Amino acid sequence: SITKAGLLNARATLLGTYFRDASATTQLAHKALDMLEGKESLEASSERGNALHNLGLAKWLEQDLPTAETYLRQALEIRRALGDLEKVGDTLQNLGLVLTDQRNQEARDIFEEALALWERLGNLSNSARTHANLGLLSWKLGKLTEAEQHYEKALERIQPIGEAVIAHAVYNNLGAVRFEQGKFYEAR
């Protein structure tokens, strides 16, 4: 049933996102897709998008980037068609991560699209994550001032909501960028 597929997808998301268990995520997402075979309702389409997104996440964890990109683009197409902006943003975010080491400009464009969406929705947490990802991409490209600016914007968005996990990662990266810039006092 569609409800059971939804439960499988929820478990797959949990295992992939928090436990980084690509194998279990893949198995659950494939089971969900099998259960959705031949079902064409909006709910079935939404769960199909969730399963494809989870498969993209699992393949990213396994570093099978071409397959991750394929699954995420399929999920993005479904999520855009359904108009589910939060899920579109999630998929854009993960697609940007997949492309970060392969096609930098495309990754940047995707992150910027996600950022515009998060800002429009007022989602400070995901805006912060996207700024952090743009900071990492800029850092990898040697654009240290740009990286620093994105990390500072991430912190601006985190402070009102107090997400410590994101804040610690951003402070760590911001310090490293400032150290590379020779801003030793500010890097501490």
C-alpha cells in the first residue's frame, strides 16, 4: 500500500540521513518503489519522489555520483511537478552536494536556486545549510573571501534558531578559511 511505502521511505530517510547506512536505505527505497508500481495517485507520486531521493542519497553515500545524480534528478522532476517546495529544496541541496566535486558551476547554480527557495519560504535552518555548502564550494575553489561571506551568512541564519550542530561545523570551516587568509586572530 501507499502508506506502507511511506513508512519504508521514512525509515530509509532516517537510516540514510542520520546513520549513513546506504545499504539499508537502498533496500527500503527499492521496496517502496516496488509497492508503488502501477499506482498513479498524487500520494503515490510523492512517495515515488521520496524513494528516488533516498536512492540518490544512498548512492551519494556510496560515492556512486553518476547514479546519485540520476536518482536525484528524477526525484526533483516529480517534486517540482507536485509543487512540494520543501522537498524540491531538499533535493536541490543534495544534488548540489553530488555535483560539488564534479561540476562546480552547476553545483553553485543549484545551491543558489535552493537558497532562493529557502529564503522565500523563510526556512532559516536550510538557508544556513545552503550558505554553508556554498561556503565549502567557494573554499574548494580557492575563493576564500566568498567562502567567508557564505559562512558568516550561515551563522546569521543559525543564531535566531540555535542549531548547534550546524553552527559548530560552520565555525570550524570559517576558522579554517580565515586561517588560510592569514586572519589568525579572527580564526580562533
